[in-house]
Amino acid sequence: MTTVLAYVGLGSNLQDPAAQLARAVMELARLPQTMLQAQSPFYASRPVGPQDQPDFVNGAVELSTSLPPLELLDHLQAIEQAHGRERLRHWGPRTLDLDLLLYGNKTLDNERLKVPHAELANRDFALQPLLDLNPELTLPDGRRIDQLRAQCPDNRLRLLLPLAKTD
């Protein structure tokens, strides 16, 4: 079975967002045929779209997986649903948002999934966590994540203090 490195962006702005992301990371680590390789720090940023909502907390994980992309997407959406995700308003508030940002060196474009994520180059809250995971990361078309980050619009990104480890 072939494994690929997949990068998943995490976001939340409802019901203790940092705790939502921490729980999601643990759930991602338990996916079948998947191993959590690394987790970025969490960042706070302004919401994209409607500004009448709380700031978001975002991060990213690197997964080694042999799940096909759409099957991985199904798992991501199941985790979102378990966190009470409701899709009431485009770019609206959410308990958890999991986006498949990159899947190996593949480019995918169908009705359910576009990889690399369509808005990745415009999202500092996705680019910075990817840089934290792998400073040499590139898109399938060869563009470097660090160069995209340098050109990205500012969304008032701020690093959150690390969560205390509890055993």
C-alpha cells in the first residue's frame, strides 16, 4: 500500500476553539491507515468573510496515510460532524473545519474536493502552519509555501501559547 503525506488545515471559532482543535488532532491520529507525523502550533486570526463572528483558531497537521483522498475527506467530514459542525452560512462560524490542503504531490479537482485547497495562497492562517510543519514544502505546481506566505494578505495572524499537556 502506498502512503502519501497529506496536510490538513484545522479551524474553529466556536465552543472553545483551541480545545476543539486539540481534540480533532487526537481524532486524526486515530484514523485508519494513517499516522500523525507532526502538528503545527495554533494561531488566532480574523475571520474570512463575515466579520460579525469570533476570531478563528487555526493550525495544521501532517499525516502519513494510505487512504485515498476522497476516503480521507469522508473521515474529515465525519470528525467535523462529531464536533457539531453546521453549514449555515458561507464562511460563517463553525465548531470545526478540517480542510485537506495538500495530498502528496497530487492535484485533484472534482465536485467534492479540490487539492491543493483553492484559497490556500490567500490564507496566512493555513500557510503559516504548513511552514511550521515543513519549511521546504511546495505545491504540486512547484510554488513554494514560504514564497506564497510572503505574498499573502495579512489576516492579523497571532501565535497562541501552547496548550498545557495533560496526561
